[in-house]
Amino acid sequence: AAGVIQSPRHLIKEKRETATLKCYPIPRHDTVYWYQQGPGQDPQFLISFYEKMQSDKGSIPDRFSAQQFSDYHSELNMSSLELGDSALYFCASSLGTGQAGYEQYFGPGTRLTVT
Amino acid sequence: KQEVTQIPAALSVPEGENLVLNCSFTDSAIYNLQWFRQDPGKGLTSLLLIQSSQREQTSGRLNASLDKSSGRSTLYIAASQPGDSATYLCAVIRDSSYKLIFGSGTRLLVRP
């Protein structure tokens, strides 16, 4: 079965640079979520989209922005990177109509290292 | 504010033991609860989803229960194997939002 695809899997950037993370949800899933997991921490919600509209927002820095495109893939844009942005970034997808209880399926993550 | 707590933080057991992982949440107004497995540096694998109207779900050697009124869920692993070694995370979705709120996880080591 198709899973959530994230690219790139690993990314190394310098401080103040910009990074773009991509997420391709499971086919037919219309809702995408982004989470950040720092070293030794549990995942923290950043932002979500349902049918290409932002549906919820968590503790996402103003330096970050995201969008969901017409094909339902999503991109997380991160600017003015800081050392503290080094983390695993997960994308998850679900069916937004509640048919499957909003069960979220996670991608393998993008490991971002800021030096 | 919803808080999710998992006990114990770490657990080491010999192979073959049955074990129970605990998860508690402060706000009973949840939509569902998911249990995940995470291997070091890897992604999250969904193990079981329990909707708020359900009491338990089973998948193979795993059984998860939910007591919404007391704010508790347990994950029961039968006949543990070394391959079960991982961090187990529980997460809840509140009625008002569909974001997952995670506990800090239980690190499980099953010794051969």
C-alpha cells in the first residue's frame, strides 16, 4: 500500500538559509499535518491543511510557512534557519471526512540539520 | 489544555513477557486515541486507533483499551519479542481540533 512520501530525507543547511520540505500524502487523503520532533522530544504539531485550506495552526514560527497544492501535496518553507530548527519534521495524512476516525499516517520524516 | 502522560518512561523485560503500557490524558473530550511505534531516528508507525465511542481495539499481539471517562488508555503487548523494542507513543485528538497531542513515550527494551 502507498504511504506518505517526504523529501528530502536528510537536509543540511547553514544558519539564516532557507529550506523547503515536501510531503506527498497517501492517495485520496485530503488532509495533511506537519509535526516537528526535536532530539529526545515528542512530536509537536505545527500546521495542518484540509482541502488546500489551512485548518489548524500550532506553535509554528513566523519564519515558517506552508501550503497544500491542488494535487494535495504540501510544502513547508522555512526561512532564516536557526540552530534550534534542527529536528525531524514529519508529515502525516488522513481522510478529513472522519470516515476513518481521522487516523493519521506518518511519513518517514525529513531530518534537518542546521549548522 | 490537553496533557498526555505515559508511564513508565522506560521498561526492560525479558522476551516472552506480557506487558502493559499506560497513557493518561487530562481532558476527556477526545475524538480518538492512537498508539504509535517509533524506532530510533525513524518515523511513526500507527499501531492502533481507538475512536471515543469504542472501548478497545486489537491487532495481532496488541490490544489497546480506552476509558474516556477516567482519561486512560492501556496498550497490552502479549508474548513480547526483541523486535518489539522501540518507543511507544500515545496521542489524542480532541473534539475541537484534529491535531495529535502526544505523550512523551515509553521506551521498551525486550531482552532475548
